[in-house]
Amino acid sequence: MRVLILGGDGFCGWPTALHLSARGHDVAIVDNLSRRRIDGELGVQSLTPVRDIHERIAAWKEVSGHEIGFHDITVGKDYDALLDLLKTWRPDSVVHFAEQRAAPYSMKSARHKRYTVDNNLNATNDVLAAIVDSGLDIHLAHLGTMGVYGYGTAGAAIPEGYLTVKIETPDGWVEREILYPANPGSIYHMTKTQDALLFQFYAKNDHLRITDLHQGIVWGTQTEETRKDERLINRFDYDGDYGTVLNRFLMQSAVGYPLTVHGAGGQTRAFIHIQDTVRCVELALAHPPERGDRAEADENDLVVENKCLLDYGLNPIRLADGLLMEVAEIARAYADRADLSKIPCHSHWNAERAAAASAPGKAVAAE
Ligand SMILES: NC(=O)c1ccc[n+]([C@@H]2O[C@H](COP(=O)([O-])OP(=O)(O)OC[C@H]3O[C@@H](n4cnc5c(N)ncnc54)[C@H](O)[C@@H]3O)[C@@H](O)[C@H]2O)c1
């Protein structure tokens, strides 16, 4: 299969590219390296020494014998370049990771809100429009987040796919299928809820084949492939904007920093190991929906159905599986690269919370 990975230099994209390449798929990456520039803007760096994209790709060729192509295209802006790539390279599938993915970053200022909306919504719409424009029957897989549903449920499991509701009309009750009600907690999550509407529209209007994988918080850093050579190492974000909770806690314990627990510490979240993320993408690509079908798979949740992926053979890595130690060891190995002043989160969502944040221990959660 030929697979184009948008955002293939990122935390989820890079190990996905290697995993699919290792399984013999023909893989190419599109990335504008914006995430690396944001590190510069925030004055932080990945805890792990992530190599330049060209060095990474060359190392993979050396280790595996497989080539991975790279295209520096801004999805959502360089429309003609994207369309041209689809038409000439003719992928069977496109995996779309090319979005700004940090909730705290999206809430830092008007500039960050505008960048996140502009980047994410135009990226998603451009990919969809370009697939239609190409005339090719390309399956699109996208990584959404469980965070679009907020962090409470009506007491029932969030269904895979659509929710059947009954609406009272003058002629009696009628049944309708709707997207599960979204309840975004940040501008970043809001863009993900809009993505879902774009997918629904293009599936209905153009019969595009789309799989939207709604994942919990991804933890871990290494996969079977990134472990093969230090030059292939994956990102490890620990800072207050991009670091996500479990990896941050493991890193904080490794460097002896007090855990940045938010509120009373009683919140629950769904987690998925990065190895399972890449496996879920592989399973989604192996089981595309038919044209006109509607598929949406949730992978991990507070209360959610993920039967579809389990039926496809996913055997999820549990927190007890020993990988917590591996992550803690990585955090210890690269502890000298950590800048402890970057651990607290300084994004405060609104004026009220900014005022409250002057009291200690009132930061907000990432992802
Ligand atoms: N990390 C998580 O815990 C998690 C959980 C659920 C869902 N997701 C979703 O998975 C996707 C990838 O997340 P990640 O953690 O790998 O993020 P990341 O920031 O590490 O990677 C995103 C990559 O996309 C690139 N990019 C961004 N906008 C682009 C554009 N317009 N054109 C080209 N390249 C662009 C960036 O340079 C970066 O390399 C996101 O959509 C995110 O919402 C992530």
C-alpha cells in the first residue's frame, strides 16, 4: 500500500511512518516542520534528542533498507503542491496528523487561537478537497481526540460511529443519527469538533472513505522501530504546553520534580501507548470503510466502545506492562536536557483563570 503521512515528523507521525514502512508499505511524509519551530518559539526542546528529518530518514534507510520520501508542504496553504503530490504519487491512503495539537498552546493568546484555527481547519479541509479534486479513491485516516467530548458522559458509553436520538415533532417522535455531542474545552479541541463535521460532510457529499480515530492521551515515546537506533528516537514533550500528563509525571519523577497535579488530582483520563497508536492506524488502513459507509472508531476512553479495533486484533498495552519503567528510564537518561523552568503550564484560558492562577497549584491540563 502507498501511504502518505501528513505530519509525519511529529510525535505520532514519525513512529507511524516507520511502522508502516517496516511492514513493507511505501511511505512518504509531508510536514512543514512547524512543530520544531514552535519549540524555538517556546524556548524548549524535546527531552529526547530528536534528529533532523533528513538524518532520521537516512538512518531509517541504513537500518531497514527502506526509503521514506519527504515533502515540505504546509497543508492548508500550499494547496497546489498537495494536490500535485496526490496526483503524481497516487497514495492508496492518507494519514492526517498535520495539526497544532496542544490545548494550552491554543489558549495562550489571540495569536495562538487564530493560528490553531487557521492551521487545523484549513489543513483538514484542504486534504479533503484535494482528495476529491484528485479523482482518486483515497482512504483518509485522521487522529481525533476523546477530549472533544469533554470529560463527563451522560452515563452511557459513547458509541462507535453515530448516536441514535429521538426528536419530538408535531407528528410524533422521529429517530435521527447525529454526531455524539461535542463539548470542547479549548480552541484546539474545538478545531477537532469542526474536523468531525468536515468529515461527515465530505463523506455524505463526495462519498469519501474516512476513518476518524478518537484517541485518549498518548503516552510512551519509543516503538519497536524507533528503538532500533538512537537516530530514530521519537519526541518526548515535557513542557507545560505540549507535555501530556502521564509522560510529564514519569519525567517529573525521574528528575525529582514535584508532580504537577491539577485541582484535587481526582480526574480520570483514557491513555493509549504510542505503540498501540501506530498499530491502530495500521488496522484502520487495513479495514477502510466502503464508499458511502460511515466509520468512526474510538480507541480508548472514560466510557466508550472500542469493540471495532479489538475485533480487528488490537491487543492493547496496559499501564502494568512494564513500559512505564522504560519511559522513566528514557526520562532519566536524558534528564540533563530538561529545563525545569519549562515544566509549569502558563496558559490560563481566560482572565478569571489567569487571576486565579496567581494562587499556587492552579494550572490547567494539557490534551
Ligand atoms: N499526542 C497525543 O496525545 C494525541 C492524542 C490524541 C490525538 N492526537 C492527534 O494526533 C495528531 C498528531 O499529534 P502529535 O502528538 O503527533 O503532534 P505533533 O505536534 O508532534 O505532530 C504534528 C506534526 O504535524 C506537523 N504540522 C502541523 N501543521 C502542519 C501543516 N499545516 N502542514 C504540514 N505539517 C504540519 C508538525 O510540524 C508536526 O510534525 C494531532 O492531530 C493530534 O490532535 C494526539
